[in-house]
Amino acid sequence: MAVSKVLHGKGANVRVGAETAETIRRVARELRYQPNRLARSFREQKTHTIGLVFSHFGRIGDLDGYFSAFLNGVMSATFQSEYGLTICPNLVKLSNKGVLNDGRFDGLLWCKPDYTVQSAEAIGKSEIPVVMMHAPAGEGPDVPRFCCDNDLGLRLAVDHLADLGHRRIGFVIDAFNESTAEGRARIEGYRSAIQARGLDLDSGQILSWQIDRPELASMMRSEHRPTALITFSERQAVTILSEAKNLGVSVPDDLSVIGFDSTTFCDTVRPRLTAISQPIEQMAHDATNVLISIIEAEQSASRSFIYPCGLDIRESTARPASRC
Amino acid sequence: MAVSKVLHGKGANVRVGAETAETIRRVARELRYQPNRLARSFREQKTHTIGLVFSHFGRIGDLDGYFSAFLNGVMSATFQSEYGLTICPNLVKLSNKGVLNDGRFDGLLWCKPDYTVQSAEAIGKSEIPVVMMHAPAGEGPDVPRFCCDNDLGLRLAVDHLADLGHRRIGFVIDAFNESTAEGRARIEGYRSAIQARGLDLDSGQILSWQIDRPELASMMRSEHRPTALITFSERQAVTILSEAKNLGVSVPDDLSVIGFDSTTFCDTVRPRLTAISQPIEQMAHDATNVLISIIEAEQSASRSFIYPCGLDIRESTARPASRC
DNA sequence: TTGAAAGCGCTACCAA
DNA sequence: TTGGTAGCGCTTTCAA
């Protein structure tokens, strides 16, 4: 029966007579024989499956189109290469214990924006290849990383607002993202863009904002309130939009708003949301392909892939009201 | 070393001394021992992973929010139960050969709307549990099936249009979906709704429509052209909207349009799209939970789960122009 | 060209 | 309470 496998799988130096081969094929068909991929994976220590480590577990996002675009990119790559894609919660737990590989995956696409000291170490010394998304160059594990050009994105946004005449531009980020690498990169990008335009950094304060408890009211009452806000995410921008409506603050007349990630969702809100764009699908596609090529080459690689941002101007930005 | 496993996994009737146990734990920590889940799965013939069989492989959809909602539902269930979710292309190939189980999955969520004779047979006699989405009661394999109430959805749409004064209402479906079970169910629902309102079925003809080659122009030129169209999907509705714009046909003044699936995307198009809704996320969540409970109970079950449709009236429907 | 055996890491079972 | 052994289905290697 060893011969059977040779025939069905790939035989190395094993040769089989034509007649025997035919018999084997026939019997296999009659028995509706189906090779067990789990056993094969076990034996070969190769599962042809990529693990997706994501933080939005149980919820990939209602409001924004981020995850759709992301998955489109990943899947177009995995399916071409005939790799399976597994979305799995346990890996996060594992990584917090300092271990990543549990045998199920040939490689990992790490999309969790926050990583602890333990998980960073686990990623760095992982036996299976890991590629990180949303990881700016610099700090963090020494693996291939994909990120948009946050500096460029923030500069485009600040320039757009400054060109419109805004002087006091705030940046909004929630407490969670403030602690992520990309969060810090965006804050830094915001700071340098503001300074490059000779704007006052103090008046455009950075708000640490709990999504469920927006402080727009108190901010709008303050003397030197910002006339424009740039947010870390689409979702925050939308929270601001609806909160502004509650408070009777008119967007964009009283307040301009720019979001981050420019998906179709930006067209569903009123006013339509001006937003910084990044090529999410392309990034996900490329990252997956890089991961797969590392797996197949069985060699490591480490590089930062930076993608340009754009600015999609819609309806939520305008000249500041004259009284401001 | 057999004892080691007993400690780390779950021991049945095996007892271990406290001292030995402590030693084992310590050594395991020192060696950074990580149980191999692949081996465990192989041994136990249980992977704690669900396979997702989907047709939109390589592309989960740009325009519609269907897949996002669907995955939200599936993932909220899998993550609660600590199941992995694998999106895998090979299963479709397998099913066409009449086999489904290749050892990797404990159960299958079948979301492919079209199934061949072979795959239907494979689903029916599968050794692992299968739950089907978008499968109306009636024909097809004898497994639990989840579907919206297409009759109700079409009735709501037809009633809405008839109430507005429309007499000639067409139903649009593409060649592919026409051959799916749900496609036929919607056509049937459309037919009975039209007849229930005493409308002429012949004038409201069913268009078999290639998405890439819309025939709206010739349809609009015909004598008894429909004043309203109901489409099988969101996507088709949007194609019609843009085609109508090209032709100078005004929606909703010259033509009312109703889509199927009412996601946020309906708000992004102009005019905003009136659409039949179904609780996609809830259905996906429930279907996944049913699948998991069958897996864990290790018993089969077969039932049809029907979910009500709604109608979200937006801007693409209005009274027919008086000249019609 | 064919057959036989070993072993991937794990768990279950039976003996001591 | 412990240790030993068998075997999940597959591939690889070596012997006939």
C-alpha cells in the first residue's frame, strides 16, 4: 500500500509499473479514497495554511470598510497560491505566553496593532515566518513590515486644512491606539506637519478620546478651540460627526473633520467624510505574497514596505468660519 | 514522559503525584514547551476548526457589505466557542469530486449558492456536519439550512411598488444566480407577489441579465417597458443605476429600482437605494452556532431556518411618471 | 519494481 | 501512582 501513496502523492525515487498503477487508481476510485490532509500536514510539517492574527476578534468592524478591503487583498493572494487562511483567536493568547507556532500554520500575518513585550519577542524569535501589518519602520520585531506613509498622510491633511485657512488643527486618537506603534507614528506625523506649516502645536492639542465618551462639547466651549480635527480612524471621525450634530456644531462650517482610511463608508455619512487614504487591499495582497514567498523559500527576510497615502477630499472640510 | 501530556492536556484516569507534576511543569517552562496542536488534532481526529466554503474566492465583494456582515456573524460565534475559521479554496474542487472531508475541518459552513449534483451529493453524505447558507427549504441536501424569507421580501417589494402605482414591475437576475436555489426561490416569490396583486406577469418580464452587458437600453425602448425593477442583488441594482444615468433615464422618476440586501452601501449610491433587507449577520451567527452544536453533540440535525425580510425604503423608488 | 518499516507528536490504554 | 506501548494516516528510506 506504500505504493498507493507514491502514486497519489508524489513519488521520489520510487517507480511503479503501469499495470499496478492502474489497479491502484481503480481501487482508490472504487473506495472513494480521499487523502487525509491533516495526516499529510502532520507528516510533512507543512500545512499550507496561513494564520491571521487580528485584534478585532468577534467583530471585524461595522462602520468601516477596512476589513473587507484587507481580506480582499489577503484572499486574492492566498487563493492564487492555494494556501488556506485561518482566522484564529488562540494565537493571541499564545503570543502573550511568548510562543507563536503550534504546528497549525506555515506563517503568520500579524495584524494586531498593539503588541506586548512578550508578543514582540515571540514574533521576533518565531520559528515560522511572520509578517506585520501596520507596523511603521523602527521599533518592534525584526520581521517584514507593511505600513502606510503616515507622515505623508498627516502632511496632506494638515496642508489641506492650512490651505483652507485653518490655524488651530487638533488630532484625535483614542487611548488604545495611542499606545500602538502606528498611533505614535501618526501623532509624530501630525506634529511635524503642524510645525512644518508654522502652526502652533499647543493650540492644536492632541485629544485622547474614549470612543464611548466623546468630549467634543467641552472642547468646543474652550477659548482656543480647534477649527479642524484630524482623527486616527474613520470610526472616530464618524463619532465626531454625530456628536457635532447633537451639539448643534455644523460640519464643515464650524468644524472641519478629516478621517483616516478612505473607504466607501466615507460616502455614507453626512456630510461625506474627507479622509486620508491608504491602499489597504494592495498592502494586504503584497504582505501575503511576501509571507508566502518567505515560507516557500524557507528563508527569512526583513524589510519595511511603505505605501503612499492620499487625501480624498469630500464634504467635511471647508474654510473656517470667519468668527473663528 | 507520557505523564507530561497527562498534565498539560487533560488526564482521564491517570493520576500524578504533586511533586512529579511540579517537576514536569518546571521542565516544560524551561524548555518553553509548546504542545503541537496539529499532532493533537491528528490524534484526536478533531481540529476545532470550521471550514468556510465560499464562492467569491479571491474576491469577497467590493461594492456590497454582505461579506463583512456575514463574517461578523460567523466570527462572533467561532470566537466564543474557540473554534478556528478557515477560508479555503480546495474544498470546492473536492466537492466536485464528491468528497468533502479531508481531515482538516470538524464542520463546514457551505455558503456557495450554486452546487452541482456532485457537490450536493457530497454534502448530503458528508462524514462531517455541514450547514448551508442561502438554501431555501425544499430541494437540495438534507442538512440544516439557513435562508431568508424570499417570498416575504419579494412581496414587500412588489407591494411597495404597487402601492406607489406601478403596474409593470420587472425582476432582474443574472444568468448565474438564475441557476441557484435562492435565485429560483426569488423568481418564484416575485411571481406569486405579482399575481397576488393582480398584476400582469407577462409585462413584468424577468430579465436574464449579464452584469457586464446590461440590456437596459433595449428594455427602456420597448412599448410596455417596466416602470420599476426589483433586482436579485445590490450589485445589479447599482449597475442599473449607473446604466440608467448613462441613458438619461431618471431614477426614480422614470424608473424605480429596488435591490436585495440592504447594507450601508445602499446609502453610498445616488439616489440612495431602496432595498429588501435580510438579517445577514444574525443568520451567519446562528448558522455557525448550529454547526458547532452539531459538531459537539456529535449528532446530526436537519432543519430549515427561515429569517424574515424587511424593506428599507430610500430614494430609488417613487410613483411612476404619469405618462407611463 | 515492489514491500516493509520507521517515525512525525500526541493521547489512550493497559500493565506494573 | 507511574511507565510503557500502540497507533492516528501519511511520507521517506531502505531492503528485497
